[in-house]
Amino acid sequence: MRPVNPLPGAHVNGECNGYLVCNFSIEHDDAPVNKYVRARVNIALVAFTVLKPREAGTELTRGDISCKLTYSAHINPGGWAPAAAVRQVAKRECPKFLRRITQLTHRVTVDKPIML
């Protein structure tokens, strides 16, 4: 599986409008074995481009385009950490990540032509 995969059946006018980004931890023989515990992570991000309905012949603008994101993260920090502390970090960090990726997307695309 590639890191970014087009979703089968998620096409509009022959173009893919849905992608799956998948990251996960692996064991590696070259990873040092020491007193630290390596966290285990499985993350999935599903992104769909959503177009507002508009009349035929109307020019497409950035205001007509949005993105629907679904983010799932399963993180095991390893070692001993109170479950309540792990939940508190997750409650803060997941929304923070989504805000930052939204800001980055706006900043990167604001001056670029629409490519649909």
C-alpha cells in the first residue's frame, strides 16, 4: 500500500475526489534497543473533495469547494502512562492537528489555480 491511495469509486467526471492516507508503526531490525519504549501508531486520514451544487456554465470558485476529512488515530505510547493522561493529550492534539492541516491547505492553495 502506498502512503496516499485514491479511493475506488470516489470519482467525479473521471477524476478521483477521495484519498486515503495511512501511516503505521513497523518493527525494524536497525532500531536501537535501549531503555526507551517505542510507541505504536496507526493513523488513517480520509479526504473527500466536496463541490457545492451550481448552475451549469457557472465558473467554479474556491468558495464552491470544500474538503471533508475523517481522521482516526490509534496511539499506544508504550511503557506506563495513565489512561486519563493519554486521553487528555489525544483530546488536545487531534483537533490541533486538524486545525493545522486546514491552515496549511488554505495557505498552500490560496494563490493556485483550481485543479478539478
